[in-house]
Amino acid sequence: MDSDDSPGVGNLQGSDHKEPGPTKLPPSLRNELKARAARLTPPRTLEEVYSEALRAWADEPEEPGTPPVKLTGAVPFTPMLPLGQWGNHKKVCSARDLTFAQGAARAVRRWLEDHPEAWQVRNPGKTRRLIVCNQKGGVGKTTVSLGIAQAATEGAAYLEEVLTLLKRNSLKNKDLIERLEQVEGTALRVLLIDYDPQGHLTKQLGLEVLPAKGPSLSKAMLGGLEGSLADLVVPLADARFGGRLHVLPACRDAFLLDAGLAGHRSRIRALETALEPIEGDYDVIIIDAPPSLGLAMDTALHYGRRRDGEPTGQSGCLIIVQAEDSSADAYDLLLEQIQAIISDWAVPIELLGLVVNLYDASRGYIATSSLEGWRTLEEIRCLGVITDLKEIREAVRLKQPLLTYSPLCAQAIEMRAIWKEVS
């Protein structure tokens, strides 16, 4: 059978002649394919691995019931392919009763599944758990949760790129360069959980809050989830994070969680039980906690305890404050709650550090003296100070991650430095 009649294109792979293969792909698939290709040994181009994906998909029939790829938001993609490959792809799609774009997307999805990265096959049981908390609202828990999650997933190549750009104006950026030179790209797989019923984190990323009475983390905690929690997780489509940053959105009826937990026999372990099936898929789980001292917060604190055999400094609480008096009052209340969990349940809960957010020295003595107070606390380290600048607010308005919107800004550098201190 010649190449025009065969669904496979193996005989075309070595051709020096190229032709365009115009289609559409969701940006998340295209970006992940490009990032994965660049991290192969040796690195390969997007077009090379895309051609390989089409060939493998054409040569191997799909399993019955293979789910479709959602093409919402797909954008034009016109790679150069070996001569004849796109024509073969169209024939295979017609034979399988699929659109050309759907076939291309399925081919890419299968290739990604067949070529997992090292972090996707790690042994479970070593997941770090960070509870970002303060019972006072408005201090910036969401900002820091999202910032350190981005920093944890960012790879070394992007960090090197940022450092190179900063050095082009070394005098102006001297302090930022010194701060960034201490940072390493960890490229970890991170699950960021919006545990706040207000859903600020979910909305800031332009994601949909899960509907009331539908599947959600709250349902899983109360034993009423049908299906898998993994189905609710949303990967951020950004090449900078290499498909490693996933978000579990908030749900609209999460404010009822405390009431549901009140009658739950194992409420202190409810969050741990809910997350257990997916915990091993991640290196780090970061929980953006609610501004509350209720039962939902109790189970989050218990989840962040140091487990048997776990080294110190791996899991625990990261407390976010501001340089003003009301944050100090809220901090004291939170410490009381943490101490109560430690005492009542005989578990170790570590204070990993605190971050002073929205700092503005122009506010005078109250701000500067408060900052000094935070820096000199004996029971907890001050890991960093995030200044009150415009870039974070602009990123929120545009619903973009900060490290995508303004990777060179002082706040982005500080987020990376804070992650370095935590890790």
C-alpha cells in the first residue's frame, strides 16, 4: 500500500520537503507540547514532536470511548510538516469521523501522556503541604499563595532569562539581581487550592468558581463527592510553568463547610481524606486558607502538620501579615488556634515563617516600626517583605499570573526569594 492510502506516515518522516498543516489547538496543549519538547534529551522542536504525535496517533487506533479534547479557545496553529503528512492526517480523521482539529488535539494529548516528565512518575508520599493563613482578611494570602506557587513551578531556563534581562541595566537593578542570584528554579509540580469561600484566587486567574451543589472539594470533605477530585483540577496554560501548576477552584457553597463539618465524625481529618487520592501526584500542595478561625481552618491546620518521618521545615504554616497593628492582633489569635490544635490532637504544626505584604515605608512610623517588630519576633522567621507596588494589582485586573505579566518586577523577584526561603 502506498503512502497516499496508508493511515500511517512513517515513510514520510525522513523527507526533506515540508508543507504547512493548518489547524487549531488549545493554547494549553500547544504550550505544554513546546515546553515538553524543549526539556527532552536532547531538546527537540515543537514541529518535530508534533509531527511525531500525528504519526503515532495515525498508526495506532484509538481506544473505544476515548473522550474528546475541549477545543474552546483554540487558536490557529500552522506547523511545517513532512510532505504528505497533513493529507494523511485528514484522511485518518475522516475515517474516524473527527474534525481535523480534534484529531490533532487528540494526537498531542496522547503524545503528552506517552511521554511523562520525571515529576509525573515520582513516588508518592513525599508531598509538602503549606497552609497560607491569617484569620484577618485583606492581608494578601491569595497574592502570596499564587506568587510562591508560580515560583515553585518555574524552571531554571526562565530564571536565567530573567537574570539576563535584569543585568542589562545592572546599576538600576543591582538589589534585584543580588536577590535573584540566590534563587534556583525548582520546576516542581504544585497544586494550589482555593480554600476560601470568597474564591478570590479562582477569580484572579480568570477561572470559573465551581457551581453550588456541584462536585467540589467541600463535597469530597463531607463524603458526598461523586467522581474524582482530580477531574476538578485545572492546569494553568502557561509555558513558564510547564504544565506543572494546577489549581483546584473554590466552590460557591463552600461557606456551608463549617456547618457540615460540625456533624462530621472525623472532621479534623476531612481535608486530608479528601486530598489523599491526588496528593501523591504533586510535590507541593499550597492551600490559600480562608480568613476564619472556624472548623474548616482547623482541618487545614491539621492537614499541614508534620507527619511521622517527615523532616522539619517541610510542611506547616506560612503566615501573611501587614505592617500595621490590626495584623498583630490577628496574628495572636491565629497562634492561639494553632496551639489549640497542637494541644488537642497531640500533633506538631510548624511555623515555617511569615511574610510582610503590602509594605509602604511612606506611611511613616507605624509601618516602619511594625516591620521591625515582625522582623525581630523570636518564634517565627520573617521570610520576606513584599512592597505595595502596582504590578500585582495590574496582573489581578488582567487575570494573569504575576510571573507571566511582569516577571522582572520587584514583587516577582521577592516571590521567588520567599519560595527559596520556604524550600
